[in-house]
Amino acid sequence: MAACSTFDDYGTTKVKDVTQDAADAVEPPEELKDVTQEDADAVEPPEELKDVTQNDADAVEPPECILACQNGGTCTGPNTCTCAVGWSGATCSVAGDRVRVPASGATTTFTMGCPATDGWCGSDEQPAHQVTLSAYQMDRYPVTAGAFKACVDAGGCTDPDLGGTCTYNASGKAAHPINCVDWRQASAYCAWAGGRLPTEAEWERAAKGETHRRFPWGDNCLSSWNSTYCWGAAWTDETANANCREGDCNDGYAATSPVGAFPAGVSPDGLHDMAGNVWEWTSDWWVRTYTSAPVTNPVGPAGGTGYVIRGGAWDSGGGDLRAAVRDYSTPSNRYHGIGFRCAYPPVF
């Protein structure tokens, strides 16, 4: 009993004292507790200001932008740049007004040429066949006389022909399509602008979309027109879909018209003047007939005597407005009815 009494009197008491000593070593003295709390209060904002502080932070912090917006573009979201006027593309790096074909996706497939069942076909528009193209961009409008002059001034292009119905340096014609340029001059401009001339297949796909249609705007001429050649007096300068020979289109222009003057004639993808105004150079050498087999990204033959031109012009008959119509011209020809537009890599 004496041993137990000694443990109770000393052992237990000793352990308690040691435990308390350890706690005292960790916990600050009572007189410092208020100071410590005051320091914490000084650092942490009062509860009623916490929401205000967070709101201020949200207002100041810009949206996270993974992309680097260029040319005055503004980041408006994780993968979104809002571009300044005159620029487009995911990072606002693309100059000018261009249309992506197709609007989304890596490829587009369409029927090139004129189906035998159509009844309006030329022999050089057949056989109709399936073509698959990689995505690309194309100018929404033909290259204008004003834009071509900028290339000349920068040393990237040479002067086209002047006078007559040529639009270069002609008073009031800066917004008209450039004409009187040969194939090499058109190619030089597109290279200067960061692009190239479109292939014949790219041009036709941009003119009529993925499903066959006779014209960029649809299948039919006006009901009063001849059923195959599309001429007549029903169009006026207020209702015309395109600029072609007076007496056929009656569009109000004796020669070229400002680009985009006929919005009713726009293509399914939003390209203007794919019918009329000026024929347009392509990168393909002329070949009279197509293959019937499906093809992917065709580029035409390796050589020839003339390059394909497409679309009809201000001095063409109404029948040349059809999207499948083809013609050709020698590379050195600077005809007043031929202009061009450019194609570019796609923006994903």
C-alpha cells in the first residue's frame, strides 16, 4: 500500500506537471494572446468587406486567353479574339474580307460540272463528278482596282493596261474589280497578298456550294427569260442578280460595276460576283472534258495553251452566268472582261 501511495503522490503528479510544462512551451503566454489576435485582425479584412474585395478582383482580372490576339484584337474568352475591323481569323492575323470554304470542317465534297439530266449543259462541263477539297479561304469579292494599286505601289505588282473600260487608275473605279490584267499579274498579286489563284474546282465549289445549282443564287433564271440562255428584259438595275451584257441582265451598268453591287446574287457561302462583272482567272490549265471518277484536290493538267477562266463578265450573255460554265484564255491576255480573286490557307 505504501508503494501505491508513493506512485499516487508523486508519479501521477509528476506526469501532470510535465504535460502542463509542454503545453506552456507551445501555447503563448496569456498576456500575448490578445496581441496575436490583434495582428491577425490587422491582416485579415473585416468580414463585411470580403465580398467587396472579391468583386473588385473579378472586375480587374482580364479573361484568361489561351490565344495571342494580334493586330488590335481583344481577348474576350479562353479561345476567343474579337478582331478589329479589317482583320479576321482565330488570332486576328488574316487581312481582308475572306470566306472559309467550308464554314467548318477539314474537307468539302460537291458535284463538279453539269449533270446530264440538267439539260443546260455544255459538253466541256461534263461528265459531272464528285470532288473533295481540303478546306480553304477565298476572297469574298473580286480583287478591286484600288487593292491592285496598293500592290503596285508596294512593288509587288506591275501596272495593268489602262484606258477604255479598264478600271486601273480610272476615275471612280477604285471599288470596281481590277481587269485588263494577265494571268501572271493576277498570280503575282495573290502571292503578294499571302495567297494564290484558286483551282478551277475551288472556284466552282465557292460559286455553287455542295449541292448542284445552276447559278450562285439558285437554279432558275427569271421566268420571262429564255429557258437555257437566260436572257430577257425582266431584270432591272434594281432587281438584277448580276452584271452581264445589257439587253440580257439590264443591270444598269455599261461595263464593270462596284464589287458587291448585287447582293441577291450571292453564293451559298456568301461570296459576291461569282456570276458576271468579270471572268476570273484560275490556276488550272484548260482541258476540254473532265474525268468521271471521284477526285480529291484536282489541279488540272501539267501544261497547256490557256488557263481556265470562270464566272462570266459584264459583256457576256446571260448563259455564261451559270456556275458550271467554263472558258479559257492565253496567259498573256489582258482582256477588259477578265479579273480574279485569291484563295488562301484555311483558318481553323
